[in-house]
Amino acid sequence: MSLDDRKLEVLRAIVEDYVATQEPVGSKALVERHQLGVSPATVRNDMAVLEEEGYIRQPHTSAGRVPTDAGYRLFVDRLSRVKALSPAERRAIERFLVGAVDLDDVVHRTVRLLAQLTRQVAVVQYPSLARSSVRHLELVPISTTRLMLVMIADTGRVEQRLVELPAPTASDDVLDMRRTINSKLTGEKLADTPPLVQTLVDECAPEKRTTMACVASVLLETLVERSEERLALAGTANLTRGGVLDFQGSLRPVLEALEEEVILLKLIGEVEPSTTRVRIGDENEIDNLRAASVVSTGYGPGKTIVGGLGVLGPTRMDYPGTIATVRAVARYVGDLLAQN
């Protein structure tokens, strides 16, 4: 059965009231709070149809109604309008992020800001090296037989490795190697670098090939054999702010899921460019999160996605406000990375 406009308005009103009050919503309250233009009896009939169709439910006898996962999904897809952030909110985001001094600071400011603005749990993935390009490679002599290799990605990620050289190497030779390596690799995607690293060895003068091979070996470890993806998390205490019906009465499964980095990466690290993904309740593949909702998006400079960010909270979530905030913060972080 397709729902007519009035029933959809009743559903919108129920969702908005329940999110705002944390209390099941009755027909009398709906008529008083919203300009529905019909009697409480008509609203009761509409609510009966919505319940029959699976969009609302009665949590216990003599209570009003609350939205189901299907009700929230219909609200997000057809009824909600993404809230525009106020100029004050935009200025606050900009001011908070603009003071960041390095990539770590950007990520930690972003995750705290998201948690504060949405009052949910916030998760931010560090820019993924798999999606990054080489900005610069530095070779820093520590002694004549030892170098520090520093790889700086276009996203601000920095990786450092020690290189043990097979024989004492003059500082001029180290400078030559650095120039050669940068001319070959700067601007290249990390995923595309292995064959280029091999050509560094193949094209090297025979007397310097052993030294270049040692550097190339560590280069490959740095560029390809990457350490695990990193995440930042904030706002876990926000989970306790809700009502008795949130998370089906138990926070434990959600807290257990938040301790698993693999789960968090799955939630926020697989977002397509320029899309905001909303997973509601049972739409989550992870059993422990079947009573939660997740709003996530990708971020990065320009149209390049280098990581994901998002928030997790109860299905009783302010979806329009949360979606707008997640999008806005992702856009500002992308702009910051682009300027950097």
C-alpha cells in the first residue's frame, strides 16, 4: 500500500517528536504540536495504518508510538530535508579546524568536533596510504652507513624507516640518490610505485647499485608494506545520553563493537566519493550494531577520497542535522588537506 501525503506527514511528525522528546508519541500530542489540519480520530486511523505497514510500533501497552527502522528509513529517504548549518556553526567548524598544526592535530580536532556537534560517537579514519601519493622523500644521513628515510604523502601522512647501508657512503652520493628517487616517485600513487622503485636499481650506476638496492628495499616496505590503517574515536560517553528504548536497552554490544578497529573501518572506510551513507538499525551488517545508526562519508582534497569519517548513535537520531554536520565537516577537512 502506498502512503498518501497526510500519512507521510503524520510519520514525519512522529519521528521529529520522538527524536526531540525521547517519549513515545500519541495522537493527541501530534494534533497539538503540528498543523496537521485533521482531528485526533483521523490521526489515530493514520497511525493504525502506519503501524500495520511496519513504520511505527507501540513499545508497550498504553504508550504512544515510536518509529521502526523502516519508519526512519522512509523518513531519511523521502521526508527529511537536510538542515543547512547556521553561519555561526560554519564559523565554529572553520575556526576549530583552521588552528590545526599537523595531520594528527587535524584528525583529533575533527573527531572531537564531530562528537560535540552531533552528540554522537565520532570516528575518523586517518588518510589511507593506499589512496595517497608521494609528495616528497627525504634521506637524512645519521652516519656514513646509516640513513633515515622519510616519506611524506600528499595527505600529510609521514612514514619513517632506518636504512642500513652496505658500505660507508659520501653525503654527495646520498644527495644524488635523494634527487634521483624524488624525480622518479614524486606525485606517484603509492600503489603504482613498486615497478618504479625497481627501475631505480636497474638504472643506477653499477658501483652504486648495492647501496641503491638497500635503499630501494626499505622504500618498498615504506610504500607498499603499509602499517595498519589508523582511526580516531571520540564521544563514547554520548551513548549514555539517550532514553530507555535506545539500543534496545543495552549498550554493551555497541561498546564491544566500538573496540574493534576492523568493524569501525568497515563502517566508515568504504564510502564512495561524494556520497553520504546512512545505515539504520538492521541495515548494519554487524550484529552488535543492529540497534544503532551510522552516518558516514568520505573526505579528501578535491574529488580524491583519502579516508572516511562518520558518527554512530541510536536509531532515534536527528538525521537531517547529523547528515548536514557530517557532510560539512568532511568538506572543511578536504579543503584543509587541499590547502596543505
